[in-house]
Amino acid sequence: MAVKIYIPLLNPIRLIQTGHKYQKLFSDAIPAHEEAACYFQPFNNLDTVKFQISSAEMLSDRHAVIVDMNNNTIAGIPATANYTVGGMFYVEFSRMLTGIAEGFYQVKVEIGDPLEIVLLSEIIHITPTHPNTLLIAYTHDLNEFGVIFRATENYEPTPFYFRIPGGFSSDGFNPENDSEAYINDDYNVVQLESKPFFTQKLKIGNGAGVPWWVADKINRIFSCSNVAFFGRQWCKSEKGKLEANRSELYPMSGWTIDVIPAINSHADSAGGGDYNNDFNNDFNNS
């Protein structure tokens, strides 16, 4: 009987089991009556691909590689960490994508000797740079969501990274405040306290949109305690949820979510490097 593998949905890549009748890559699962579409997950050469798998059994025979569209192995992805937590065995794979030529690839994981399970990722597009994308770094304070973030209590986790098309637009800035006032019988008002802050609408997807699985990962990422992009840490707003901009019979959508800076700064910085009022990076590389 084949070993049972668990693939966290919080992984920054989507892995499916090849040959499984209920698992298909996004482009292969679009209903026949809908428009055909494809999505290539963006990675820069300086990005790191990092993901985990787990099992109730020790995974001694497993390895991960990057393959081209003809299934030729291009590079290995080493197993950089092994954890045993709560009777489960976890393997973490990680590598930076430097040295890989621009092109389209997939991540492949092979498990068992003899081979029992093959996992394959959605198609990834590796280039030196992907303009108009943002790189989300995320970690969590606890070991939750099927992922080991902290091997021990004092262990400082390294982040997972997820790059998506999107960013902030001019119409997404919302100045807000949380205020408390005293109003007497004559309706004279004394402001007791007021805390100004702002929210931004993070827009996900270019004109073509993104698949459902990208939106699902964004939703899960914002459940983590530490989410950072564009040089600062962000949280979804108190009532923030993903909202779709859909077209009928088209399988991809644009998405927005209201986010708020984790630290409510009351000053701009000068002399400390790049600062943009739109919060988007000049080169959109990091």
C-alpha cells in the first residue's frame, strides 16, 4: 500500500498527484463549456522556492527536482530540513533559483523506492525579473495549517515566499480613524481620543486574472501572523476578505483584499533609501 502524503495548502506552490483521477492541473480541469485559460506562476531567479510535505511514515526515499516541459531534470531542490512533530514526519525542500535559464518549468517530487507517488506542480515561469509583481514573505508564530514553522520554541523561522501579479493602485487608498468623543446634553462635543490610520486595497491579478488556487493561497497566507511585502508587514483589515472581479464563463478572476500596515507609523522616513507614496517598489523585484 502506497504511503499517504499530506501537501499543505499553505505551500507557495500547488502540487498534485500525477495519475490521480480527482487531481488535475488548473488548465486541465477547466470545464469544457468555459473559455480556455492558462496561468504560469511567476518566479524571479533571485526567488527561493520552499515547500513542505508530510506523512505518518518516515520519508527516507524522496527527492524534488525542477524539470522542463519535456520532463528533463534541470536542477535539484534539496531537502533542507526534517521535522518530527506530533507523530508526523515533515520534509522541507528549498533552493534559490539562481543559475536556471529563463523558461517554463515544473517542480516534481518523487517518493518511494520503488517509486510510489509522483507530485507535479503547476507550470512556473522563471525569469530574471517579473515586472508588476509582488513577492509575499510569510511565517507564523505557531505550527499550524499543516506546516512546521518553528522546530523549537526559540527557533526563528525563515519565510515562505509567494510571488503574484498585482500591487496597490491609486484608487485603493482609504484614510480612516478610530475615534471616541464625549457629547453633553447640548450636543457640545469633546474629542477624547482619535487614532488615524489607513487601509489599502491589494489588487491581485493582471488583466488576465489568476486561478482559484492562487486566491486560495492568498486567503490562507493572510491567516499567518507575519505577512510582509513592499518592505513592510501587513495584515488584512478587520473585515477584510477577498473579493472577486469575475467574467462569466472565464475561469480566472481578479481579486482585491483590504490590508492595513501592521505598524501604524506617524512619520515618513528620509535618507533611509527608497520611499514611494504609492507603496509599490520602483522595480517590483522584491
